[in-house]
Amino acid sequence: MDKILQDNAQAEFKILKPQEAADRLRCSAALVYKLSQLGHLPSVRIGRKIGILESDLIKFVELNRYPQPRALTHARR
């Protein structure tokens, strides 16, 4: 049990402001707030402000990526 507590205490995380998350996503802060409000982008509330964990932002991007396009092949006649 002590090992688990030590691992959690040593875990570092970065909390981004909505504008910082928006800059990384190249969108508006209003969209970040909306995504958070809708539950699409997890956030933490600190008083009246919200913050986005950097790890949650990375997961959000990974989950919302379009599949890589396949190589174009020409049909032979």
C-alpha cells in the first residue's frame, strides 16, 4: 500500500489553462470550454476556473484522430 501512495505522490502532471489547451489544439478557448462542458474533454475545476490535464488533452487528440489514409491503388483493366 505504501508503494502505491509513493508512486502517486511522485507522479507529476501539468494542468493547462483553457487558452493553453486551445493554443495546442489551434482552436478557440470557447471551443475548449464547450468541449469540457459537453464532457468530450475531461477537465478539473479549481475554484471558479477549469484546467485541463495535459495527459487528458493528449488522450483527447488520440481518440479523435482520423484514420490514416490508405495508399491509392489504381484498378487494372
